[in-house]
Amino acid sequence: MTKEEQLQALNDWNRNTLLQTLEIKFTDVGDDYLVATMPVTPVVHQPLGMLHGGASAALAESLGSCLSNIVLDRSVNAAVGTNLNCNHLKSKKEGMVTGTARLIRKGRTQHFTEIEIRDEKGDLICHSTMTNVVINVR
């Protein structure tokens, strides 16, 4: 499958989910990383008009979970999140954020991922780590 086909499949897989509601779009993929964007609009604001930490967490968890799942044979296994840690480092009121997930450890039964969410200037908005457990789906 080409990179473009893989990205299209990921974006199609997430129709009618929270990812579609938050307008999260996968934009790049590699052997050990996945990138997605999310617009910062009132839909993802908290009451003070800034990016809601929960929206950042949703972007981070979506990236970490999808990355773990695309590196598995999904006819046999699936990755499910067991832990997400988010440090919200800078506020954002509008524009676009880009999240990049990288596999730190791809084990047989557990994956550990680091996710950075940055703004258009490259400033770090949120730093996250995620643990996924690999389960058998047969």
C-alpha cells in the first residue's frame, strides 16, 4: 500500500468518530511515526476561548492508538490504550496544531509512544506519552 493509500485508509477508518468531529486529519505516515492536524476553532475551545486540554489529549491518543494499530497485523492483533499522559505547555486560541507520534518501543505485547503537538511556528503546545497493550482479536 502506498503512503497516500495508507493515509486515505486511516482517514476513512475514522469517519463518524470523535476524530471527524474534531476535524483531525492524518497527513503523513512512516514505519515508526504518524502525523495529523487539527484546527483550533471554537469547537475545540474550553470556556476561556483556548484549546481544550481534552482536545489535545484526543489528538494525542488518536495518533498513538492509530500508530500502534497500523504497525500490527490487525487480522490477529489490535492495540488498545491503557495510559495517556499529557503535559499542556502553551495555550492556543486559533489556527492549526500538528501532532506527531513516534514509537519509542514496539514490543510484542506493549507499545510505548511519544506524541508532540506543535503550532504553526513549531512551538510545543502539548507533550504526551501513551502506552498501548497488544491484544489478540482471534
